[in-house]
Amino acid sequence: MFPFVTTILRALRRGPATRRYPYEVRPPMAGSRGHLVNEPDTCIYCGLCVRRCPAGALAVTREPKSWTLDPYRCILCAYCVEVCPKKCLRMEPSHVRAAS
Ligand code: SF4
Ligand code: SF4
């Protein structure tokens, strides 16, 4: 007679099907590309990553030493990580960028 009552009771028994983001954050999956990180102490500001980036998301200058990423242009392809001669770039699995 009231088929939805069964559905409601089942949902109440199981609990919510979704997480209460941002209070409950799902741990990132292994190998996921969350965001790009550079280690400025190792970077030699050669600009190879800029030339390889297909999205134009990077900018590097030697004087003054500057490496900047536009996170809204980055498509997380990790091409820059592959070409970096100093291996100072890496992809972090978390999508949440640490405050800087
Ligand atoms: S390729 Fe690597 S070493 Fe060269 S500027 Fe980019 S991050 Fe720095
Ligand atoms: S991950 Fe790809 S899009 Fe993002 S900065 Fe590196 S090369 Fe550019």
C-alpha cells in the first residue's frame, strides 16, 4: 500500500549514502593526481616544465628565481613531472591544496 515506507525504513537503517563533505573527506585513491607540487630548493629554474606544459599553466623566470603554477589552467597531465631534470616536481594525491 505504501511502498515508499519500505524504502524510507531501509534508508534509515543503512544511514546516509553520501559523505558530509567537507566534514568527512574521502582519502585520495592511490595514484590519483590531486595537485602539482614543486620543491623550490631543488629547482634550477631551467624552464623545461614550462615548454612541455600543454595548458600554459606554468611560468618560470631565472632572475628573479620564480616558479608559478596557475591551478585553474593545470589539467594534471603530469608531463612536467616527467621532463623535470631535477625531479623536483611531483603529483600529490590530495585535491585539497595546503594553504601557502
Ligand atoms: S623542469 Fe624542474 S628544474 Fe626545471 S624549472 Fe621546471 S621544476 Fe624547475
Ligand atoms: S601537470 Fe600538465 S597541465 Fe599541469 S602544470 Fe604540469 S604539464 Fe602543465
